[in-house]
Amino acid sequence: MRGYDYRTGFQQYSPSGDFLNYGAQIRFRDIPGIIALDHDGIPMVWYEDAYYYNPVTVAEHALSLYGRYTRGENTLSAFRTAVDRLVSLQDESGAFRYTFQYKYIDTVLEPGWTSGLAQGYALSVFARAVVSLGDRRYVDAGDRALEFLTTPVASGGVMDTMASLHGSLGSFVFFQEIVNSPPSYILNGFMFALLGLYDWSQLGGAKESARSYFQRGVLTLSNILQYYDLGAYSAYDLQHITYGRAPHVAGEYHQIHIYQLHALASITNAPELSATELAWRGYVD
């Protein structure tokens, strides 16, 4: 896992600031067979047979433009265009539905599938749009995104519990990046959802609801990080427990986990988050 630098995302996190330094880290360009920029410069991603809008990629693009704006670049108009494209991808339920098929572990996700990662990223985008653009449409879009993020899996949403990991954890909420059975509990997607909830609790519409779910999610995170700690690196998900498979490890995501924990620790002062961040930094330093 050497060669990755978790420090690129380090910051004292702010819901109105450059999201995890994306303004310095991310800039999309045409890469044939991988990324194509549309006529507005918004990235589309190649999946199997065509280029598609991936709501997460659109959100990352928007956040990078906003970050560049906070760093003094003239990107506010392009940010608005990206935010509007993200709004256009949202359905009446508040969900950002993927229009392509995707397979994760043993689950084939048919077009129309949803993700807590997309919902969380959208909240972070809309919170910054509310601050910088002042358009009521973004408040409404964010409130709808929050409503879907906090809709239980059993009702067609992405909010789950940890009961599949252990019955004693049934009261802990988890926002699934991928809804599959048994759950895989992807860590980075969960933490991106928590950052979105925090951003909306500070700058968005339904602040009290977002704050409550954020606090519940942080409590979950504090109690489950131990299951991702493999002694020399962090697991991407918990398929080594729920599926009985070898741990899913990726160096890039170990880096992301560290700076996500750093951001969340900076706004919660939760000792479990800081302790885990330091331990996981030690695996690569």
C-alpha cells in the first residue's frame, strides 16, 4: 500500500470548505474508454456498452469545482452547471438511480439501483450550493436526498442496521453503498454518507433530522471500526465476515479511510475515530 498519501485529504473539516481538498486533488478529463466529458464539461463514465452519468462522479466533479472556487478560481458558474446536472439525475423520491447494470460480489444490480454513497455526496454538494448560490431548489433537492438516504432498505431505501453482522448490533444504523444480501457494509461509502449528513445538518434544510442521523451514524462507526481492522491494513467492506471470504483490501481505500476518519474526528472529537486513524496511519508510515 505504499505510494498512496493519505495526507492529501487532511483538513480541519468545514461544511462550506473545499470538500476533502477535492479542489486540489480532482480534475476530470477525456480518457477514451473510461471518461468522456459532455458539452458542459461534465464527466460520463464508460460501463460495458456506453457512457453513463454516474451520480457519484458528477458529485465529485461538482465538489472539485467548488473547491477550486474556494481557492480563488473562477469556477462558480461551472459549479452551478454541475449542481443542476446532479439535480436532473434525482427522481421524485429523492434517489439518484444508476441507469446501468453493476455486479458486486454475488449481486447483480439492475438499472435503477441506488446507493448511500451517491445520496451522501449529493448532500455535500447541495449544502455548498446553498451557501454559494442561494437557490431554494437546492434546499428542496437536499431534503429529498436526505429523505431517501434515511429510508430503510426494507422500504426500498439504503438505510440498514448492523443486525446481519451480529444480533446485538441491530440498533445501529448503517447507510449502504451497495444494497445486497447479506450486506457487505462498505466503509468508505458509509463515511461519505456521514459527511453528507453533517454538511446538511449545518447548512441545509432539514437540519435536525440530518443531525440526528449523523449522530446515530457516528455512534455506529465508533462501535464497528474494529471489524475493519485487519492488523496491517483496513478492509474495504465486511465480506470477510458476512460472506466468509478473504478480506477485501485496496490500498487507495485505506488512504481514503484515514482522511475520512481525520475529517470526522475533527468535527466530533470522538476518541475511537482518532485512535483508529492513528493506528491505520501507522500501517503505512
